[in-house]
Amino acid sequence: MKIGVISDTHVPIFAAQLPPKLLKKLDECDRVIHAGDFHAYSVYRELASRYNLTAVIGNRDEFPESEEIPERQVIDVGGFKIGITHGFGPPKGVAKRVVRSWKDTPPDLVIFGHSHQAGMHEIDGFKLLNPGSPTDTLSSDRQTYAILELDDEIKISIHDLG
């Protein structure tokens, strides 16, 4: 199974729309995960109508319909438990705060966003993935998304849109 992972799209703040190159890559996936900060409900609707979408709310998702999107969730895909949250507080140290928030129910992988900085981390035995932002050119010099490939293990790759 192939899963596209994005976060912090912030449309229309950082871009007028989702990058066409990103959508083309997500079209190749069986499922899409968004770790929050759509910014506009129209982005959530577009992704939900186009893909098998699993999403969480971010700190900048202040549209009225945001209550229909959970703050965090765990999905079971291909025998793996994947936790999804946005993250909170200052961007520096967000990965450690995310780990603390999952201590009671550790999934096989935790996906988070918030910092706009793509990366894979392992903290206190937790595997973490931040896909970065596919639209932010201010906080990061890279516009990124991630791909998960699930078979007998979780294979993670981070890709630049540039």
C-alpha cells in the first residue's frame, strides 16, 4: 500500500492552491494523510473528494467546519498502527512534545506537522515523520511531502516538489 503524507498546506496563505505536481503524486497513492493546517476548508473538501483521506485538525484550521475533523487519531493500515496529530506549541521541540502526548498508546509510526520542517526522527523508541509543507517558502527552503510504502515494514521517503 502506498500512502501520500502532507501537512501545513496553508492555502491560500502560502499558495493560491495545492501544487499541481503534488496532486499528481498523490494521485498515485492508495490513501492520503493530512496532518493539519489546511487553513481553508475548501482544501479539506478537495482532498476528501479526490482521495481516501485521513486528516487531523491543525492550530490554524479555524473554519467553522473544523469540528468535524479530529485533533488526533490512530488508523490501522496493513497491520500497522499509525498515529496522526498536528503538534502544538513553539515549532522548536514539537517532536518531543508529540512523543509525550502518545506515551500511553504508542503506535508504530506517528505523523505530525506544525514546524513545516520535513524529517524522520526516532525519540524514546517512537518513530516519527513530519512531511514538512508543500507550499511554505518562508519557514523552509524545501517544499515537501512524504510517501509511506507498507508491506512487511513501513518504508518512508520524503520528496521535494522543487
